[in-house]
Amino acid sequence: MGYGVIGGTGLGIAYISPVSTLIRWFPDRPGMATGMAIMGFGGGAFIAAPLSVWLMSRFSTPTHVGVAETFIVMGLIYLCFMMVGAAIVRVPAPGWAPAGYSAPAQPKPLVTTQNVFVYDALKTPQFWLIWWILCLNVTAGIGVLGQASAMSQEMFHGRITAVAASGLVGLFSLFNMMGRFFWSSTSDYIGRKNTYFVFFALGTLLYALVPYTGAIGNIGLFVLCYAVIFSMYGGGFATVPAYLRDMFGTRYVGAIHGLLLTAWSMAGVFGPVLVNYIREYNVTHGVAAAQAYNVTMYLMAGLLVIGFICNLFVRSVHERFHMRAVEAEAEVEAAPVFGSE
């Protein structure tokens, strides 16, 4: 358990740091910036998974699997890349902007030009509304993510084999990764709040539609629904840092994002437990396996409706939470600054 805590801590640090840094380098496209970082986070599995399998095959013996050696090699590889990143990544100097960029004279709606101290952010209703927005979006997504293979085989028994189901899971993972960049980049144009409205409204429709695709035996429509669902699941991760930046400013967005990710942790417990419990309950009470997930999908759709309502109540942070100019000037950035002496 101790190793898991250490690994999870390192994972969290590596997840947060690039996101908060990229937001500052792209003041004109914060959604695109967070999308790039979080797409890379998700895309790493496409490299790490086959690499770990190959390494274990190299280190395995008839009496030894080779897990320890694989972890050591992968740890050294990660160490090299992380040291390079730590050496070259810098926060831009205060007031820096891309060539040709000028801040809009009139700030966009729900986009602040001020900063909110990290612990003051916890006192705002906006933080907790966005906490529930992320939690509900992830609960719905992660709840069916782990069951995608089993659900497809049971809903289309005899038509989708185990091999085909694993291929579908790979396809859905690809949409998950691409959705991180697509939806977060789209949020730069339509706004973060509107993007989450799309997630919740379209997601509610698609979750409710999945049982119907099984009832009519339409595999193509089932795959389409799931592909869009997973793209929005990934998009929710990538868009939320930019949402926080809009609400609370850039100075403490990394720390605020770290606190908000407790919603992800809670959703990682809620989602799979709900899906597994409801399925087992239905099966033990005589519901056919092909229909065992119907109630689950309708419940997830209901959670998204609640998320839609939470998003509806998001407003700009009240000015009493903004840092005063004197406080902001007194703050010293802890990270090295690009262009400093």
C-alpha cells in the first residue's frame, strides 16, 4: 500500500504541473493548452502498456514473472524524461504574452482577470459546483468504462466476441484521448460553461439511448454512442483546468486543480460500485444479462441531469474573494521564470 501511495503522489504531481504551466504559456488558448497536456497524460498508456508487456516477456522465467525488473526499467525511463522536463520547463515572466496577442478590452463572460488565493477558492460556491460537475461527469464515464467490454458482449451476445470487444475498448480509449484535445479546444470558442452544457445534455441523451441500441440490436449505433460518451468523458478532464482558470485566475490554478481532483477520486469509487452493484442486483433478481445494464445507464443519465443543474448555477466569483493588488504584487513565484536573470 505504501508503494501505491508514493506512486499515486508522483502521478498527481506529474499530472498537475504541466497543466498549470501550459495555461500560462497560452493565455489566448487555455483550453487547447490543457487539452494537449491531458491528452498526453492519457496517451501515455498507449506507450506504457505494450512496453511493460514487452519488458516482462524479456525478464520472465518459468518461475518469475519479471514485474520487479519491469518497474525498475520503466522507473529509470520515466526519471530520465522527468529530469529533462524539470530542467527545461519554465513559467513565463509576469506580463508575458505571445507575439501579436493583446488581451481583450472587454473580458469574456465568466472569465476573470483577477486571481483568487487557493484557500479562498474553497470558500466559494463556484469551486464546489465545479467539484460536483467533475464528480458527476466522471462517475458516469468511469462507471461504464470498466464494463464496456462485458456490456457489449452481453448486450449483443453471440455477435460481439471477446476479441472484438477488446478491440472496441481500444477504439473507445482512442476517442477518450482525442476528446481531451477536441473538446477542450472547442471550449476556447464556445466557453467552458457551454461546453459542459453539451457534455451533460448530449451525455444524458446518449446514456438513455444505449439500452435502446441493445433492444434493436444495432451495433453501429451502440459503438457511436459509446465513442461520443468516452470522448466527453476525456473532454471533461481536459476542460476543467481551463474552467478553474476562468473562475479563479492563473496564479493558483495548479493548487486549486489539485484540490478539485478529489472529485475524480470519489468518482473512481462511486462509478464502478454503482455499475457492479446494480448489474448484480438485476441478474440475481432474474433480469436477463442483455438488459442488466439498462437501469445503470438510466441512472447515469440522471446523474448527468444533476450535473447540468450544477453547471447552470455557476456564476463569476464575487470580487470579495479576489486578491488585492498589494497582495498580488507581494506574492513571489516559487518556480523559475523564463527570461529572468
